[in-house]
Amino acid sequence: MHSNSDITSRQNTRSEKIKIIIMDNLIIIFLIAAVIIGVGLGIGLRDVWTFPDDEDKLFFLVFPGQILMSMLKCLILPLVVSSIISAVSSIPGKASGKLGAGAIIYYMTTTLIAVIIGIVLVVSIQPGYKGGKSITKSGTAKDVKPIYALFDLIR
């Protein structure tokens, strides 16, 4: 038979292991909780919020995503440059010159290829082209609400 102290020490060990596992995976737990809360709020508030038309609803729902995408775009170039610099600085002297030059050449080559592909696609697809029809302006100016102007300033 086991004594009470053995059982208590095993329970303490288990609880300490559980605490360690939870603390190691705290970000994942919060991420899953945030997704569940977001889905719940999205389903729950779908019919609660009423806007005059669907365009307003779409504008307010798209805005946080546009802010996130803008922030990510602002982070891409500094992240790439800093990762290249940190990688090159961690290499010994003689190898860093060759590897640094190779990294810069690789980066410039892939950027050039991306630009060429973009130009070819824009010329071939011609987005926004209406088949040579001239644009005729008719109608009245759109009534802009102050909240739209404020969100545009933030964006």
C-alpha cells in the first residue's frame, strides 16, 4: 500500500506538470479561445447590429482587416532586411562576403522577376479596362458620412 504522502506528492507532481504544460502553451490556448470568442461574437451579433444598408455593414466589418493588412505590409520589408542582416552577421568573416553578396543578388533577382511578372500580367489582363469605352460622368456626388472620412484618415 502507498502512504498518503506518496499519493499527495504524486498529485503535486501531476499538478505541477499540468501547470508547466499550460504555461508552455499559453499563447495557443489564448489563440484558440480568441477564435472561439470571435466566432461566437460574429454569430451572436450578426442580427443585433443594424445598419441602413449592407454597404455600411461591409465597410465597418472590412475596416479592421484593412488595418491589419496595412500593418503587415509595413512589416514585410524591414523584416526581410533585418533577417538578411542578422543571418549575414552571424557568419564568419570570409564566408559572409560571398554569402552576403549571394543573398543580395538572390533578393534582387526574385524582386526583379516579381516585377516583370506583375507588369506582364497587368498588360495582358488589363484590369479596369472597359473595352475602349469612354467614361461619361453623370449623376450626383456621393454623400459621404463623417465616419467614412475618419476611417479613411485612420487607414
